[in-house]
Amino acid sequence: MTTNFTPLYTAYNAAFVARVREGREDAYGLPAEHAVSDGDGNPCRSCLQMIPAGAEMLILAACPFPEKQPYAETGPIFLCAEHCTPWGQPGVPPVLTSSPEYLVKAYSSDYRIVYGTGRITPVAELDRYVAALLARPGVEFVDIRSARNNCFATRAWRDAAGPGWA
């Protein structure tokens, strides 16, 4: 299937990130844990870059869905402890080049998994598979997660006009 667009990979919900950095509650109602990055495998879900070794970071629970429902997965994410510039440029973000493969799943506009779309996808095929999913009728967005730990990495849309973050 050919597509006439490039997927738009997005930073985690900016309002949620700001609240957590201010010390407010994460998706489990807890404050984020403070830690220091070892520089290996600590991807910030805001700037979508690896948190450098020695930099302060936050570890917290996040749920990129607007309400609790059977498909609303919650899990751990990392954030730069200090403000960072949220990812907002074209192309595959750096955090999606740090692993050999990712778990990719498409969702409908009512935040339900579109069955048959979930796939462990090699990084070399990631952008092409995400674009193919977004071109399918009934697909509103695509979530990309760690294939090893199921941690949320980023969400992709057809364009910036998606329904927005939860």
C-alpha cells in the first residue's frame, strides 16, 4: 500500500508532562520518582531523545488514553527532569532508533485497538509500517511501544490535526 504522507511522531502530552515536572501526580496518582540517567536505555517521551548519562530524569506511570477502558494501557516512562523541547519535527525520532524492533498497534478514533494491526516491527520497517497503518480506513493513530518491556514510546498521526492527547 502506498501512502501520500509521512507519519507525524509526537511528544507525550505537554500538559501532563508539565504537571508531573511540577510534582503533581502521574497516572497512578503518585509523584514521579527522581533518578539519574545512566545514558543507556532512558528515552525521554517529551523530546524523544535519549536522556544523557548523568542527567536527572523522572520515572513515572503514564496512560496515553483519555479514560480508563480495556485498551487503555498504563506503564512506566522516562522524562528529562528539566524542561526539554518537545519533539516536533518530521521524521522518525531518535528514541525509535535505539532498539532493533518495536511493538506497533493501530487505534480507532474511540481509542480501541484495530485488531490485526499489532506487530513486532523491525526498526528498518517501522516508518513504512506506521504509514501503511495510518492509511487504513478506521485507523486514527498508531502507538509505538518497546518490544521488550512494552513501555510506551510515542504516538503517530497522519497529520497534526489528530484528536489530540488524552
